[in-house]
Amino acid sequence: MRRKIPSTTALISFEAAARHESFTKAAQELSITQGAICRQIASLEEFLSVELFRRSRRGVKLTEAGLSYSRRVATQLDAVERDTLSVMGQQGANVIELAVVPTFGTQWLIPRLKDFQRQHPEVTVNLTNRTRPFLFADTEFDAAIYFGDADWSGTESHRLMGENPLPVCSPRLLGGRTHFTPQEVAELPLLQQTTRPYAWRQWFNAQQLNIPRDMTGPRYELFSMLSQAAMHDMGIALIPPFFIQRELKEQQLVIASTEALNSEKAYYLMIPDKKVESASLHAFRDWLIDQSQRYSPST
């Protein structure tokens, strides 16, 4: 069945005209005549049976339908361009498209990827942020690293490491002391992590404490945001040490208590069943497991 899709030329002309709200500027950008832009827009409006622009002596202005459609078209054209550049860049290369939770990717994985590239120069690993499970069949991802319980249908899981976060704060908040007691931690502003809403409650419970305010305090989506807030004296945070190695080394953050939170959840490499025989994924899997064991053999 033939798809109900306008011509690409018409869509590109419309997106440019909508962005500039000017047929003249769109024509200049695309190096075609203003008359050609007018014809493309007219053919698109005829195809849709919808008026996209209001014309007047002062120029053109998007209708409400035109504004809504232009945003959708721009998003789809951007996606097509990204996919096209990706294919052009690969040029037959062996590529792994990896979904990864943001802070793990930036703070732990990327600093180690050079070693994988050295061992496997024929394989390219592309990283894209994803924080939650998804259907591999609906994406181009070959594998994913995520934090959870490995309950992901249609995949093969490989445990990498637990988080084991520790209370950390700025040296100024610690005030020259070596550590805080759990009771003293309870009196401080508690910085919360959006995707770990019960972390402080679990930590206090492990210390045999029931703290009514254990879920209060500002919330941040990423550990990188949490660490920045802690560095700026906004409170105390529960952060896995391997996410803040540089900050700890440079004394921008200090460990306020050596009592770690042991979580049942962990970071896993998830490979869809249909990809488990991939030689490049085998190599990446073995390297990644080796790296995680070298860093934290006991988790």
C-alpha cells in the first residue's frame, strides 16, 4: 500500500519557510527561487487539505495547524538527518549501538572505552542515554547498560556491579571532622536522587534509625547534579564512589560516613536474545565484565 507521505522536497521547503516565517529567507537558505518555495508549499497544502500559512501583503504567518505540523516535521527531518549521517559515518564499520544510563556512561564507562578501542579497533561503540528498559525491537540498540534487577524480557543479562552509595558532602560541611555519626547525618539537609527516592530511608533503616524527614529535601535526577549540589554546600548526598572518583581525589567531596547502602539492584549489561551471537557484542561483553571485576571484584 502506498504511504500517505508528502514529497521530501515539499517538507524541506515547508520546514525552512516555517522556521523563518518567510518564503524569501527559505529560498535563500535552500538556494532555490521564492517561486519554487511557493509552489512546494501550495502543493503540500493541497496534499494535506489544510492551510499552513496565512498570506498578506506584509508576508506570511503560520496558522495554528501549520505551527503544530512544522514542529513535528522538524523533529522527523532531524531524525532522518541523524540516521543518514550515522550510516554515512559507519561506512561498513562494525558498530555497537549501546543505550546507557547517563552518569554511569560519562563517569565510569567512557574513561575506560579507550582500552576497548585499543583492543578492538575494528569495533565502534556509540552511546545514547536511556534510563529505563525499552523494547529492543522498537529501537536500533544492540545492547543496554541499566540499573535495576535484570528483569528485562527477551534479553540475556550480565551483572556488572552494585552501587553501594556512601554519604558524601563538601569538606566545609564536615567542618574539619573525620566523619558524621548517623544521628548527625539525620540533622543535615538531605539531597535526594529522583530515581532512588527511598535511598536515605533505606540507609537510615540499615543504621537502626527511623527518621521522619528521610524523604525530604531537594531532588535531582542525575548523580552528576547531586554531586554538584553537595560540592556547593547544599547538603549531604548518597552517591556511589565510582561516580565521583575525581571529586574525592581533589577533595571537592569527602566521605561523611563509611556506612555504605547495600542495594539489591545493580548495573547490568543487557543483550537482546537475537543479538547474543554477535561477535562484536561478545568482545564488548567480555571486556566490560573484566573491567567491572577489576574495579569492584566483590560486588
